[in-house]
Amino acid sequence: MSENDSLKAAVKFHELPEFPNGKALLLKAATTSSKKAKPDTEAVRLGARVRKVFIDREWVRAYNAVCGFEDDFIALTAPQVIASPLHMYLMSRPEHPFAMLGMVHLHNHIELLKPLDYGVPYDVVVRIGDTRAISLGLEFDVHTEFLVGDEVHWRGTMSILSRVRGMPKPAVKPASAEALDAVGATYTALKVPENQGRKYAKVSNDYNPIHLYAQTAKMFGFKQAIAHGMWTAAKTLSVVQSAMPAPATRYALSFKQPVFLPSSVVIKQLVNSDGVARFEVLAERDSKVLMTGDISA
């Protein structure tokens, strides 16, 4: 979608001179708790843009150190994090009908159309898209694009669940995804330390209390702190990509369960005949599936 098309797709569009302050927006998120969505609620198609955004090399190095990428390589997941203040800005707007607290990140689809580089002024456009009813509530999309002129260089879609009571139950239970075949699969074990959430918060500026300490996570119903979903996504990408012939240009993933801090996980991956790497992130203790997806160069 070109930049003009992105603007037209938004009912209300906001031009911002720079990215808003992420910490201030996290505090603002708490003020959205009074919003109560109904089964027929739809997300308002809001949009926002910041022009002339340069990717910061030192930030990339800090991000890579936490996520497992090399030096100043611009990872496929990095733009999602760079644009996150715009995501929060739109979802904390009065027009947005869903409370931010309690939202669940379900899926991500990321695609690199042209290589990203330093010294290039990107226009970053974020807009809220379709709303879908599922058994647990309402799922809506958040689209992000990095553009030069009207040409999209990177794009991603994040799907988020807002839990809503009274949703109709599906007539047929959705089929479970087929597990990866163990034959030919490779396994990488990872230990995720207790302070992983705090380390990632410093580079992502996402200081959501559920990721920081067990005590703060318990306030929101978790037995322990949980890893940021986009850290799990980035770390998995760094492991899977290291065995690929070229850097990834497409990444699709679905979160199934949280990664608790601390814990041990195993990344199981299998490359098919088309060169697409399918993966599962498993809890080491009981092999529970935490995240699934596929990555291609």
C-alpha cells in the first residue's frame, strides 16, 4: 500500500513531528481501563505518521546485543520496535474503543521489500485496520510501514486481542495446528534469565510492569514476570536466521503462551523443500508450545 493509500484508509490521521514519549504513553494506557467494548464494537481506523525518521546505529547495536543479532545489522523485527510509540499513541487515543491494559498480542506478519539502511529518511506510517470477532473477544490489526516517498521498504501487521465478554461461541472448534515433524528438525536450547524483561525494556522503552518483576506481574494476574513477545520473536529470528543462507525477508508468527521469567525454552526448527523454516518455541519443562511461525529469506 502506498503512503497515499495508507492515509486514505484512516478515518482520522495524525501528523506528528516526532515519536511520542513511550513512558508517558504507558502511563496514559492506565487511563483507558474504563473503556468497555461490546461484541459488536469495531476499532476506529486511526492513523499517524512521523516523517524523516533515521534508524539510529547505536540503538540498533544495543537492540542486537539484547536480541542476539550481529553488530549493526538491521534485523527484520527492529522497525516494529522503532515504531512502537506510534502504536501506543493510536491505541491510547480517546477514539480507540478498547482498553489497553489486558490486550494480548496474538500474531505478527513482517515483510522486507527493500533493504533498510542508515542515513535514509523514512516516513513511518501506522494505522489501525480490520476488527474480527473470535471466541475470546475482538481481534484488530495494527499496520506499520517504513516508506521512502511512496515506496514501501518494510511493512508489518500486528494482530491484537481485546477480551470481550458475551462473545458467541464458534459452532465448530478450530482445528489445532499440526505439530512440526521431529524427523529432520534441529533444536536450540535457551535459558531466559529473570532480568530479561528489564534488559529488553531498556532498548524497547516498553516498561509494562508484567515484564519487569514477579511482584509487578502478579498485580496483573501472572505468577511470574513474562518476556516481551517481541523479544521472544527477535531472539527466535536470530537463532533460526543463523542457519539460513541469507537474512530473512519474511516472518510470520503466532504467540500461544507466555515465556515466564526465568525459564528454559527450546527452539525447534525444520526447513522445508522451499527453503522456508518453520519453527516452534517450546517450554523445556513440559514441551508446551509457546510460539509458532515460519521464516523465509
